[in-house]
Amino acid sequence: MEDLANTGQPSAEPAAEEPTPYLRGWTQDEQSAAYVEAHRTRFEKTLAMVPPGGPEDRVLEMGSYMQMTPALHEKLGYGKVRGCYFGKLGKVDHPVVVSTSGEIFTCEVDHFDAEKDAFPYPDEHFATVLCCELIEHLFADPMHLMSEVNRILKPGGHLVLTTPNISGLRALAAILQGYHPGFFPAYLRPDDTGEGNARHNREYTPREIHQLLVNSGLEVERLETGEFRDYPHPEFWWVVHLLERYKLETALRGNGIYAVGRKTGAVRERYPGWLYA
């Protein structure tokens, strides 16, 4: 078996300063501050994986909550930062956020359906696209998103993708004890607007994410797993023991998948057999 944990080299060096205090400085309320704290390892790992940009480079953050977004310009050097979010095609927000130190950041956030709409950007427009904690929410056609990402990336451009790991130690422990292995499998009650929030419709294994990138015309430069917030998990040691006892793979068992793909050509397979029936 190919060791996916050692596929290629990291695409960028970690940011010079530890990013969590910087990101926390952009939180606008207690809820967003708590989210950044709970996911601080994920934010740090993600920003360390994003290739640095220059004044002429464009970056798109999909599912933008304006948490990592300012750092793409201020810390990683991208000249043009854009966000997008689920909504009616054609709507554009112009959020403005102010940090605790008084810095002001704004960018355009486009609304569209990433599984149905053509993304409202020209071909080969972005140097980098971030798709973080999004693909697991899709329920109909993830390869539409991947095909559009390929189209809007420049040749040699990068996709940074993170998503929960359905084959991690936590998931294995859950299923062996009779529970659902997914992070967020529950159906959700409609909110005050009458619309349901975004549950997880399909979670992926690292091997599947590797194949997804390849099918999408991307060379896998980095693929690893890790935590959302890094702390010890002694409650899962018995799962490691079972894997080792039966000579099963113990690598790539973290809660989250972290991947970087580089565009090398067109989409190879629009409806890969492992993902579509």
C-alpha cells in the first residue's frame, strides 16, 4: 500500500508567528472566539499549509466565516482575497471586520450553490483555493465543486482542503462500541427561518481524499491527518492496540484530514466509480 502520509512535500513553511492570538483578535463575539479556540490546531495547520502569495495573486476561501480570511492577506501576502458562501447566485456581501488592535479587513463574499452553479469567476483566476470543512456538507454532487475548482485555478495553482476523517481513531472507537462513526450525522431541526442548517452528509477517508484530488486533475502534494484541537486521547489507546495486534494501518488516524493538491491538468474523471453509483 502506498503511504499516503508521505505523499510529496509541504507546500509552505509555517507562518512566522503563532497564528492563534492573531486569529482570536479578529473574532467578533464570544461564539466565534470559542470556535477559534476549539479549532485552533486546525486553523494553525491549515494556514501553515497554504502556499504564500504575492501582490498579484488571488485566493478564494470557500465557506468563509472571516476567521482565517484576514490572515490570507495580512500574513500570507495575497493581493486579492475573496470569499464565498452558500446562497442565491449573484448575491455579494461586503463584510467588514475590525480586530481588537483596530485593524480593518473587508472583502467580497459571493453567494452560490457549489454543487449546481457555475462559480462566478473566470477560468484560471486564482492561485489558491481553500475548501475547509465544507465538502462533508455536500449531498448531491461533490465533483461539481471539484470541477469548478479545477477550472478557476491557474495551472500549478493549489487547493487546500480539510475535512473530518471517517476512519480516524475516534470514528473506529465509536463504531466498535455501537455508535455512529460520523462527527455530525444527526438531522437538524429547521431554524427560525424555516431552513435546516448544514449537517454532514458524507465524511471521507484519507485514501478517498487522495483519489478525489487525483480524479480532479490535482497532484497530491500533502496529505496527513491531525486534530482540530491538539490534546492527548488516551481513551483511544485500546483502538491503537487492536490495530497493531491485527497488523492494520495505524497511520492517518487523526480526527481531521489535511490535504494540498496542485493543478496539473483537466479533471480526469467527472463521475468516479468509487463516489458515484
